[in-house]
Amino acid sequence: MESDSKGGSGQEELRENGYGSGVVLGLDGGATSTVCVCLPMIPLLRDQLSLPDPLPVLSRAVAGCSNYNSVGENAAKATLEQVISDALTESGSDRSAVHAVCLGVSGVNHPTDQEMILNWLREIFPSHVKIYVQNDAVAALASGTMGKLHGCVLVSGTGSIAYGFSKDGKEARAAGGGPILGDWGSGYGIAAQALTAVIRAYDGRGSPTMLTNRILKALGLSSPEEIIGWTYADRSWARIAALVPEVVSCADAGDQIAHDILVDAVKELGIAVKAVVERLCLCGEDRSGSFPVVMVGGVLESNKGWDIGKEVVNYIQKLYPGAHPIRPKVEPAIGAALLACNFLMNEKNINNHG
């Protein structure tokens, strides 16, 4: 399902076609960039089959990192304000037209994180606007299930996390603690192991590897000694994660160390999904029940030879034959916007029956 981008002039036509007045915003804030999309209210979202195809996306804006653990609170807040302003301007809407905002952002690991970001957004919007803050993995799950929170999502980009919801609303997560606390299987985790392998080979603690020449060439460096300075010169984890294609390329070419790094990544990602599935009993008591596993992130996208995503699916399906892999047709920001619609409608239904 692809999105259809329309400017502000299309809002009147959308209303004539049965969409509600006003708009919702969905934000996806990862370690690399922040995306904000603006959608009209979709009044029939409770019936998943009624979702329009293509989705009527009014606007889309992109800005930098909004994970305050990576860039600090001031920079993260400024990024959110900028990307929201750009999306509203492009859609021809103002802040008073917004009914709800759902933000999925990496670094939201505790209610205190949610409250801090909620306070930032409350400063931006009028009091009638409903604001929902989730971990970015929740928006990623919704992008595969079109706004329905059930099943498990596996995200592996710069960082990695597995997150899931049972049908009765219980939730669980595994990994997602950032590079220091073990986002193994992430782009950062894979590339950091590769850099470590190069240093080990250079100083005699490890075997020679094709990764040495490949990574030095990619970074424009002349000696493994220079990798140490390069690694610590910039706080961004994404620049390290960007080396994953070099690892995949070396594994494709038969380098055993690169191959072992990717095998280890597959196992770690599979274990993260397993932890969530077991805690929520998504597979049912007989372990054969059907449930979606949404696969999101650059590390899980198909590669020429060594396909990490495919290997992870094989790992999961050996454990749970009923696991149904989904590669989303829309981006996480749209998943967040659909969540905003669903959350808002659920609140209205509760209030109407209360």
C-alpha cells in the first residue's frame, strides 16, 4: 500500500470524499532521522478493511535525530518542533486543525521519558489536541498491522529492539537498550564487531580478515590505527552502523569473520523476538498459533547475498511455525498516524459509553 501525497489544496476534496475534518500527525523519531506525516481523520478505521488505498497523505517532512539520549534534550525538542511545523505548513493546516498526534521515538524506555516528551508537545499544541508518546518500535509495529497493536515487531536499523502486544493489550520488549547496553544484531552492533575484528587482526589478537581493507577504503583511512581516532571522533552511532554493507559484502566474498558476525547477529535478533513471544504467549499454548512478526529497518532489508532478514525469519519460523512475517508497505510515521486515529476513536468510544 503506497501513500498518495497531496498538498493543502486537497483537504476540501478529501472531506467531500467522506474523511473527517481536521488532521492527525504521525511521527517516527529514530537514531538517524525524524519523519512527520499529516493525514486527514479516517473515520472508519475501526474496520481495518475500510482503510483507503492509497492512503491520503497530506504532507511529509523530514528532520534530524530526535532521540535525546543521542543529541541532548534541547536539540531533540528543536527537531520535533521543526518537523511538525514543516509538515503542517506543507499540508496547508495549522495547529488548531490537529485532532491527535502520535509520536514513536527511540529512547522512550520509561514513563518519565514519555512525560518529558509529552510536556514538550503540550507547549506546541492547543489544549484540545490529544498527544500519545510511544517507543518508535510501536509505530513500526503499527506500520505492518495498519494501526492494530497485536503481534511482534523486530526493528534493526542503527539500533535494535523487539516489541510486542498480546490480544488482551499486554506488552513486552526485549533489547533496545542502546549500543552500550547491547543492541546486538543492530547495524551498530554488527559494525562495531567488525571494527573490533580489524583492530584484533592488526594487533595480533585475531585472525586476518578481508574487513580490514574494505573498511579502511570505505572510511578513507590508511592504517587500522586510524580507526581508533575515527571511532571516537563523533558521538553519532549511525556513522558506525553505516558500515554494515561492508560486512555483508565481505561475508558474501567468503570472509569467515564477517560471516560469523552476521550469524551472531541473526541469533541475537531471533532471541529478542523469542523473548517477546514467550512472555506474551503469542504462539498459544501449543506453540503453533499464528501471529504477525513485522520486520523493519535497514539491516533486515534484502541484500544481494547474505540476507540477514531472511535468515532471521528462518530462525523464528523454526521455533514458531505460525509466525507470519510482514514487511510493511508504509513507513513507521504512517503507522504512528494510524495509531493516532485509533487511539482517538477508542477514547471517544469509551467516553460515549461511559
